[in-house]
Amino acid sequence: EAKRHGINRLQCFTARLQTQLEKSIRLEKGLRRALEHNECELYLQPKWNLCDQKIIGFEALLRWLEDEGGVKRFISPTEFIPVAEKTGLIIPLGEWVIYQACKLLKAWEAQGISHYPIAINVSPLQLKSGNFGASLKAILDEEGIPAHLLEIELTEETLVDIYSEDDNALEELEQIRSTGARISIDDFGTGYSSLKYLKHFPSDYLKIDKSFVSVEGMDSLAEPAICRAIVTMAESLGMQVIAEGIETDKQLQALTAIKCSMGQGYLIAKPMPAEQALLFAQNHNGMEREQPVPSPS
Ligand code: C2E
Ligand code: MG
Ligand code: MG
Ligand code: MG
């Protein structure tokens, strides 16, 4: 009886593994095709200044609209990024993201709009590929984009990961910095880390993980004490803080009260297609700012 029980469990386990494997193979195939057929899109989520409420830039979030014989299905990055990382596809995908962000920045500049930086998310594998900094610089130069308009988001987990095992990664980060691109530490507070790495990696922004800001069904700030501690620490390290996942007015007020300077979240806007995001920002910020100063005559 016990033996049969064991066999059943094993079969169950094998079946689950099988399903997972099949799913990941299907995703991998699909992702390759998506890259070839341009089925990906960069959505942009506004970042705003909590003091004056103005939109100050965007975060680019990858979207994959899978097309299965005419039936379109949206697949979340939390589902396909891990597969892209496991298969190495994150390298061409990540490059596509950089190009796409630069393309947007260039198109905006042509319209006379060059005050909204775009932040992109970068995986540890991209950093470890050995030429991330160099290829970033090449793309920026090639496209003629001022580097301060491109921001690089690395999760705390990524930084801790490379801090503990890879000396070259520090060089890579220095190289990113030397291009003039800004660096953000994403999902801060979730990496179970010693804080030592903060001193070693020169970064511009700390992003408070959204789990400290909002919890489903809760109106107030999820972890006020932790948020306050992060703001204080960032200040003494010369970094600015961005709170992720602001969903309610109460959370916004609590964050303003502790002098968190920037934020992102559904309260202001969800990630949306680039054109829409730009329009949103311009409407939100008010047209009066866009008016030219009258020339003396
Ligand atoms: P992230 O970089 O921390 O991005 C923030 C995530 O929180 C996004 O999820 C965003 O849609 C979501 N979010 C924003 N505001 C709110 C809010 O008010 N409430 C809640 N509940 N969620 C909010 P998304 O777009 O599903 O992306 C998930 C993760 O996938 C990202 O987390 C990032 O780590 C990864 N990712 C997305 N695009 C890329 C990419 O181009 N490259 C890489 N390597 N990773 C990416
Ligand atoms: Mg991010
Ligand atoms: Mg985050
Ligand atoms: Mg995240």
C-alpha cells in the first residue's frame, strides 16, 4: 500500500514536471517567433513627482501579445521573462527593448519633447553577457540619444547576485554609469541582502518594492515604518526614492508625509501603449508648460 502510494506520488510529480517542461518549451518557441514577428510591445508607465504631481518620466514594461492562429492572447512578463532568462533569449529580447526605448526617445525628440526619461528593466544575464555596457553605449551613440534619458533598472536581487559572484559585473556597472545613463535599484527591500552592496554600486534611485506600499484590499500604506527607513537611508546615501505600486490617495499622502519624492502606480496610471502614455503625460502636466516663451520684439 505504502509502495503504491509512493508510485502514485512519483507519477504525479513526473506529470507535473512534464507539464511544466511542455509549457516552458511552448513559451520558448512562441517567444522566438514573437521576436521574429514583432509581437512584443513596450508599454510605458508614468513616474511622477509626488510634490508637484507632475509626470517626470516612464518605466518601460514589456508586453507580449501572442498570436496563435489569429487568436491574440496577452502573456505577462512575469511568465515569459524567466523562460527568456533560462533559454538565453533574454539577450536579443533585452537588446530589442533598448532599441525600442531609444526609438521612442528619438521620435519624441523630433517632436520637441525631450524631457521624459525612459527606464528599462535589465536582467542579470544581460549584465553578465560581458558587453552590456559597451553595447548600450554603442546604441546610444548610434541613435544619438543623450544618455541621461535612458535609465537602467536592476533589481536588488540582481545586484546582490552579481556582487557575490562576479567581479566583472562591477566594471559593467561602472561602464553603464560612464555612459551617463542613470541606475535604479528595483524591488528594493525584497532581496534578503546585506546592505553592503549599496556602497559598492553607485546608483541614482532606490525603488521601494510595491509590497511595502500596497496590499490588496488595504487602503493605507502597507509598511509605513519600512518605507520611512528606506527614505531616510536613501537620503543619507545620496539617492532618490521612487515608491512602486501606489494605488490609493491615502498611500500617496503617507508617502508625501515621509518625503518620498517620486512614485509609480495605478493611482495615476497603469502601463499603457507609448503614444497613449505620452498623451497622458502631456495632458496631465498641463499644456501651459509647453507654451513657448514670447520673444521680445
Ligand atoms: P518591475 O520592474 O518591478 O515593474 C513593476 C510591476 O508592477 C509591473 O508589472 C507593473 O505593471 C506593476 N505595477 C505598477 N503599478 C502598480 C500598482 O499600482 N499596483 C500593482 N499591483 N502593480 C503595479 P509587469 O508589467 O507585470 O512586470 C513585472 C516584472 O517583469 C517587472 O517588475 C520586471 O521585473 C519584469 N519586466 C518587465 N519588462 C521587462 C523587460 O523589458 N526586461 C526585463 N528583464 N524584465 C522585465
Ligand atoms: Mg522595474
Ligand atoms: Mg519593481
Ligand atoms: Mg518586480
